Amino acid sequence: MIRRVIEIDKEKCNGCGICVKACHEGAIGLVDGKAQLMRDDYCDGLGDCLPECPTGAISFVEREAAAYDEAAVKANKLKNADTAFHHGACPGSAAHKVEHNTQGNNTVSVPGQLSQWPVQIKLAPVNAPYFENASLLIAADCTAYAYGNFHNDFIKGKITLVGCPKLDSIDYSEKLTEILKQNDIKNITLTRMTVPCCGGLELAVKKAIEASGKDIPLKVAVISPDGGIAEIR
């Protein structure tokens, strides 16, 4: 039958996985770091996922497709109830043990370098005095846990904001835009993981800089799950 279903532009998709969470029918999954319509009969054609996509990669098309099968959707939800992210998991959520050489460990206390509170993007006041003339660190939550010397190498001397676009159902770019507009930010360092869903945070930062109308230098450090720096740009 000819009916309306979603279509995903893989060139525009950044693999953030927000659409996977937004699709209550379980029709969308991540394949090789890109969103994909898994089954036509799971798509109800209502498009709850469209407004959630930060890159505009999802649209409607009219084409030959299997009819929406509500019974199949319900059965699939029951089947995967114990693994909530069965098809829609961010690739970075896969179980992975990181091995470290523990020889020579000591108990010397290392002072923290955090200079303000709160640190969550959604909680930070837009016009806090500490933003003025600040070097800003915007960090994906996981980076501080993966990179062992995070405080000294990244937090020290900066105002720190953290978040995760995979877990927070908000558009970071709007809040960040207001922070950049209302304060004189000298430069921004972004730390993100190598996993595709961290691309949502990088996109939000770049959108905020553009929307602020200011020329703010941006450095991006990409950190791997084993604690190494995969890339700096």
C-alpha cells in the first residue's frame, strides 16, 4: 500500500540517537552510527521523531510500505522490555571494560580544579558573574571519567559546563547561545567521546557560537573510552 512513512538522510544524520528515544514505536535504530528505519510496519507515520532531530535529517515520504502493525509493535516492546536499548542503543553504551596498569598506585590526594557550581548545562544560570571574560569548558559527561588527568588538563583555569545529549531531552544550543550572547567568553574547549552520540553536543556548541554572532575560538578534544586523546582539532 502507498502510505506516509519517515525517511532518514544519512548524510545529515550525526548518530546522536535522539530520534530513537523519540520513536515510541521502536521503528528507528542505529546502524553503523546512523539512524535507520528498521521496519516499515513499526512506523505509524505520525512523526514524533521529526521535531527531535537536531540536524533535520528526518522527513516524510509517500511510498509503498507495509501497513502499520500495532500488534507487532506491542509484541516487540514486550520482547525487549528487559533490554530498553535493544535496537536503539548508542554505540557507546556497549559494555566495555577498560584495563589499567595499577602498579605503583599511591594514596596521595589530588586537589580538584573545579571553579564553580553548578556544572550541568541545564542548571547553570545564564548571567552568572563567573562567565565574564572566562575560558569555557563544555564537556560530555563521560569524558571526565575516561580521561585520568581531566581536572589538570581540561578543567584547570576554566569555567566548566557538562551534559549528555543522549540522556537530556533538551536542546543545549538554546541555553549555550544565551550564555555566549550575555557574557564575554574568551574561548571554548569542548571535550567529547569518540562515540557518535557525542556529536549532538558538538553540534549544539557550534550552533550556539553561530547564533551568538560572536567569533569565539573553539577547540575540540575527542577522547576514547580507554582514556586516550583520539583527536584534537
